[in-house]
Amino acid sequence: MEQSIYRSHILVCGGTGCVSSGCKQAQDALKDELAKHDLTSEIKIVETGCHGFCEKGPIMIMYPEGVFYCELTPEDMPELVEEHILKGRTVERLLYTEPNSKKSIPSYEEIDFYKKQQRLVLGNCGHMDPESIEEYIATGGYEAIGKALTEMTPEGVIEEVKDAGLRGRGGGGFPTGLKWQFAAGAKSDKKYVICNADEGDPGAFMDRSLLEGDPHRIIEGMMIGAYATGADEGYVYVRAEYPLAIERLQKALDDAREYGLLGENIFGTDFNFDLHIKAGAGAFVCGEETALMNSIEGKRGMPRPRPPFPAEQGLWGKPSNINNVESYANVPNIIRDGAEAYKAIGTEGSKGTKVFALTGKINNTGLAEVPMGITMKEIIYDIGGGISDGNKFKAVQIGGPSGGCLPEELLDLPVDYDSLIEVGAMMGSGGLVVMDDSTCMVDVARFFLNFTQSESCGKCTPCREGTKRMLEILNRITSGEGKDGDIEMLERLAENIKSTSLCGLGQTAPNPVLSTLKYFRHEYEAHIYDEICPAGACEDMLKGYVIDEDACIGCTACARVCPVDAIEGNVKEAHVIDLDKCISCGACVSKCKFDAISQA
Amino acid sequence: MGQCQCGNSAESKEKYLAPLKTILEGYEGKQKDLIPVLQKAQDEYGYLPEEVIKEIANALNLSLSQVYGVVTFYSQFHLEPRGENIIRVCLGTACHVRGGGQVLNKIKEELGVDDGETTEDLKFTLESVACIGACGLAPVIMINDDTHGRLTPDKIPAILDKYKA
């Protein structure tokens, strides 16, 4: 192979976020510009996986300097090449600007979003070409499976993973090593390992990012799991909504086969292993392990009663070990660097790092990998840059449809598996959706119930009927028809559904309702008894807005923003809203600097 | 169920099902591959017409009801013809709190169809989905394989225009 020496590398983020922000167009323009200056033999463009800072895409990082440019357009490319590449001058206006200090920051490591992160699992994402097996190997890839196969017994591998304290990153937090031990202990002529990449939680996209940005890491993690449990065949079950992830993983599998890393007698040992991809077909419940196995078998993706657990009777009735993408992605580090190094990070009961997807009303949306035990405040304010549009924090939703909403009082909570369960939420897959005072918590609970209700597979009665009844009550409350006793009925239904549903979907479906009732009960009460939605989000309950004459100074800001011209008044005189015209859009409220506008 | 587009003659039916026969090669009797087969068939036909489902059931040695059960379980499969362009409006958590609902309403208004419907000229099918994993750009929609992010209702007409041609 011909190898050229390049004086500089430009890493262009090619994750899904940046693709939709237009990184392909920017990259094409960059290519043209480099060609125009005859620089193609000196400068190499590397299309990488996700950098995590999706808010600021398209992103490019210039190496060796490590300068981070963001929100790039094709029109910026001539200047970027002319200034940065040819003259060696940083292009100030394309740098990241810190939202609070308004300072522009050239270096990748100094940006607040990255400073508090500890990117171990996401280490390669954004820093190498995910379609190059050579680059993965050059960063120490496939060393761990080599070490496991040639220096360790399967029992030794399991002990190491147990000792490291790795817990399932997909939601439940079950100890991974223990799961492996169960599968290893099952006697059978055939065993499987399965990777659950059916990332269905709305608000979570770390698994997508890993598959797109570092697919070989998942393959290596699964190989180690297969060796430890005695499996020789594996499946990766990926959502059909992730076409780029499937494409990159397929390329990685083909390359690994060609390099002899998959197939027979791997590393010259008697270990044989091969992997297949199964694309999902759009059913959230298939994220549940037994439903996922039914789906691989070509059936309706409905969960099976447990026991028997998959470790005894899984895919096609054979012992199977199933872990989530991020769990497998942690494994190579544990084996390569040892359990001691791994467990140096984290808290007593939760070791290592966790990737969170920061979204919602937050300045820096994106993926952040942090040590377990970091506080919610650090994640939201230091990494996330605080609440967007200068609004006030109200709640953070963690753990998707199975999780809960936490209020401001709990922002100092160190985040780990156990602390979250204690306060009525759960780690889930790690989606963090930040909400401000314009978000109605009853509406959020209704949103999640609507989701779980429509995704309920219908096999067991508590989940099928119970979530439907809960949703009906929530629909009534948010449309202004709540009645006395609704809250108590919700609580009763929630407890029953939790304790009697067949699978995790039903058992956790009431959590968003229970946690909002726990911390935001007053909002439910305001809807039912005062017939008002305090956040002004439930459209059916809005009766228009009124202006407080004493507080209004007549700045005219509200009248100018009103889309239906419902606001009248002279400059420096109190304004009036015509309730017949008002459509309750709330545009005036957000413009008023004097808190003079409120719901009628 | 959808109508076979081919008339009733045996010859034209054969022609209509020819691409399916190619897809089914190597899958005969392999019940575990039902989902990938359905995915490939839908890629070819745009949806799953009754004739296609019957043929798949025969080839894989499954009953029609078993295949129908799987088709109706997964939201990816469709029994009705679909538009040339598929619009998926994300209403996941992040998009929900950032105004995905308003974006959906604007598209409904522009196209004159409801969630889950197809325009009369078969240009667009509108669907809402739970999460497409591009939460960083909320609210987002996907039209075919293109993701459009950071949307507001006023950006919608210009985006739709690009696909109308």
C-alpha cells in the first residue's frame, strides 16, 4: 500500500448530526479548495465518527495544532484554507465561542464541553476514520482480544470483568461479569452472544454514535464476551432507523473477516467466532432482551416470560448472552488495561464512565462521557453550558420512558445507578433531556405514557390496558377536564402496572408519571383544581394572555412579535391584548422583559 | 389491502412478481429470515401488497396469518401504497420539548394530510416517529434519508419545495 506523509490532517465529523448540518457539502468545498491550491498531497481529510458536540456541527479539527472549528459552511472553506493552511493563522470567527464569556476558544481540549469529560469509551469517536481497521489497530485495537485468547482463560476474563465492576449500560445496570458467568455455566453444544443496538429510548443516541464512530470496538467487545461464555456466533440487532450505523458496522465486519479477526482459529487459537447484523423493523419493545431474540428468529417481537433466562434458553432455545452496545464498548479497555485501572474511576457501586446524551433546552447539546458520580449540576451547567435562551431550569428527565424527572433540588446528586433509583429515576440508556419553565410536567408525563402505550406489544394485560387507562386520565388532565380523584387513580394504576407487567417496558412505564407526581404534584393540582397549566404549554387549557397595566411600560416589544396583531397600545402606555384574537402562542410572554404578561 | 397493479392475467402477475422471486432466491423455507425478506420486498415494491405477502408465505413455508402477524407488528411495514417521499417527523422527547409538534402541524397544513397519510398525488407520506437519534438538532424531520434539523415551522415550505419537483 502506498503511504504518503501528510503535514497536516483535517478531521471532519461525519456523524449523523453533522451530516444533517451539511458537513458533506463543507467537506466537498474543502476538497475543491485544497485541490485548487495543489495541497492534496500535503493535507489529508479524514472523515470521522461523532465528536459529540452536535449542536455546533459541522465540525472540523485541524491537526497537529488541534484547532477546533465549528458551524462551518462551504463558503467558509476558501478562507479556512487560505488563512489556516497556507498562512498558519487561526480563523478567529470560525472558532467556538463560549456562550457565557463570549470568548472564542481555539483548542479542542479547552472548550468547557470537553474539559470535564473523560472520553474512554468514546475515545476514538471523532479521532479516527471509523471505516479503517488499520486505524483502530494502531490505537491498540484488538489487543484486548489477543490478550484474552493467548494469556487468559475464559474464567479469568469473567473474573476480570466482575472485578472491574462493569454494569449493564442499557438500563438495568445488572453486573456484566455475572451475566457472562451464567451463560458460561450453561451446558450446550451451541451458544450465542447478542449485542442490543435497538436504541429506542427517545432522547438517547450514544449507541448510534459508537456504532458509527468506532464499530470495531463493539466487535472486539463481543469477541471477548463470546470467548468468555463459550459462544461461536453472534448477532448485532440494530434499529432500522440507523442506516449509517449499519453501513459502517457491515464494513467493519467485512474488514475484520479479511484480517482473520473473525472466522476460524482466531489468533492461531481454537477460538472460532463470526457475527451477523440484524436490522430491526421498528418496534420499541424489541429493546427488551427476550423480545429482541424473538425478532431475530423472525417472529413478532414479544417478550417471553423469564425464567428461563437467556443465559439458559435464549436465541433458538440456546444459551445466549446479551449486552448493550456501550457495555460491550467498555470491555476492551477492561481487558487491555486491567480491572484495577478501570475501577479507579467511578463510585462505590458504579465503576467507569457513562455516556450521556444531552438534549432539550440546553446550550450545548451532544454526547458527553463523564465519570460515574459526577453531579447533575456539573453535567448540565459546566458541560452543557446551562439553560438555553437564558431561561430558568425546571427539571431534567433521565432514563427515557422508563426513567423519571428530577427537580432543581436534586441537581447536586452524584449520578450513578443506585443514587438515581433512590430518587425515583433510573440510569436507563443515559438520555438527559433538560426542561425549562416553559415545559409542562404533566404534558411530559403524558408524552411518555403516549409513547409506552403505543409501543406496548399487547401481550400482558397490565401493560396493554393499564397504560391505556393512565393515558386517558392524563389526556383529560392536560385538556382541562381533570377531576378530583384522578391523581389517586394514577398512583394506584401505576403501582399495579409496575408490579404485575411481564417485561421491563410495562414494569417501568409508570415511572415518568410517578416521578412527576413526586416532585411536581402542584402542577397536576393546578391543572385539575385551578384549571390552569402553569407552564402555558397545554394548548387546550389556554384562554389567552393578559397584560398587567401597572407592570407594562409600553415598550411595544410584545405588539411587534404578536403574529395575529392581537396587542394594541401606544408607545410608553400600557398595552392590551384582545382575547378574541389571541391564539395563546406565548410569543409575547417570552419577549416581555417586565413580567407583565400572564395567562388569563 | 393494496391492489395488485398488474391486472389479472397470469402473465402480468408473473411479471409483477418476478423481482420478488429474485429476492426469495436462497431464502426458501428459511422462516428465521422472514423480516429481512419483508424488508427487501418492501424496498422493491414500496409497500407490501397482498400478492407479495402470499408469495412470501408460500416460499418460507409459513401461513399467511403468521406473515400478516409479523407485518402488522412492526411499524416499518406497510400494507398501503406509500408516497414517493417519506417524511418522518420526530416527536421524541428532545423534539417534543423544542416544538416538534408545531413542525408537524405546519407540514400537515402544507400538504393537507394527517399523520400517517399519503398525499393524493402520491408525492408525500407523512409519519410521526418516536426518535431518530438526532436529538442534538431538535426538532428534526427526515425526508427519505436526509435529516433536516433545528427547524421552525416557517422553514418548512422551502424544504418541502425541494422535494416537489
